[in-house]
Amino acid sequence: MRTVLKAAAAALATLVAGAALQVTTTGAAQAEWKDCPDRYVCLWGDGNYAGRYRFQPEHDLFVSNIGPAMNDLTTSIWNRTGRKVCFYNDINYQGQLLCLDGGGSTANVGAGANDRISSFQPF
Ligand SMILES: [Ca+2]
């Protein structure tokens, strides 16, 4: 079965050709908790795993700049990878806000981290 990809998704897929089924997805469209794939870190713009989102695959967890679609907008996170992931206020992993162990989640990152995340990386 072939999948038709939009141009932007195709460009991302090229970057992760080693694992063709895992691609980063991000968007202002609504997503919910059940849309988060296994072996991804999923960030949402609203509490309780809803709203705009970024779904990042386990093989590509170094995100030095989350980009304008999600910058300073994350409120809830589900880490479905097997690795600890830490989240930062600034790009390039500066200003650590919180970390989630593999399998960890938070329906609301709290006032100290809400709408601040700009980068994240695994450990
Ligand atoms: Ca920030």
C-alpha cells in the first residue's frame, strides 16, 4: 500500500529514511492522547493531551529548536519512548524545565513550565 504524502511530510520522510514509518508530525490541527504513536514523544498545546501538537519519533529525539508551530506553546506531554527526555525553556537545551522518564506523562506541565518549552533531548 502506498501512502501519498504532502510536500512537507515528504521532506521530513527523506530526513528519516532509515526508519521510513516514523516521521515527525506537527500542526495547529487538533490531536488527542490516543493519536500519540508508540515510541514517540508527544507534546500538546493544551492540557490533558489536546490541541496543537508535535509527535517526535524515538530515533530522532534531539530537537534543538522546536520551531514556530510549537515554540512556547506546550502544556501536556506523553513520553512513549524508552528513554528519559528533558525539556528546556530556550533553544539548544538551555534552561531545563522538566524531564520525563520513558513511559512518563504529564497532563499539565505546571505554571513553571507552561508555554515555555523550546527544545528537548533524550538521555
Ligand atoms: Ca521558551
